[in-house]
Amino acid sequence: MELNRRDAGVSTDRPKALVTGAAGYLGRALTNQLVADGVSVLGVSRKAGPELEHHFTWLEADLRDPGLPWDDLLVGVDVVY
């Protein structure tokens, strides 16, 4: 599976979170708070949501896809929401 990522200045010296459903109502609120708290976020959703300025990467993917490369997605991730 080819991953479609859009990076926005993601830093490796910050904690990193993977947020599922990041384009949804709750996911967006959680993502905004994490970024405000200094966490680098990998937001996963079936469709990309609004752009964030810093420390955020969008990944358009369907979590139900059995071919999703979880090992690659979770490299460097400290927490999953």
C-alpha cells in the first residue's frame, strides 16, 4: 500500500502521537490540543482534514485496510489515540 502523507514541520525531538479519525470532530479537537501542547501528531483519516501549521502530518488511510503497514506507521510513536 502506498501511503499519502502531508508533513508540516514535524520535529523528532517532541513526543509523537498517532491520532485515528483525526479529521473528525473529536479527532480534530484532540489533534489541535496535542499540537498546542507541543506534541508532534500523525493524523490518520480516510480523508485529509484542514492543514495545521506545525508539528503535524496527515496520512490518508483506511484503518480497515489489512495491507496498512502498521510497523512503519508506529515507528517513533509514543501514544495512539
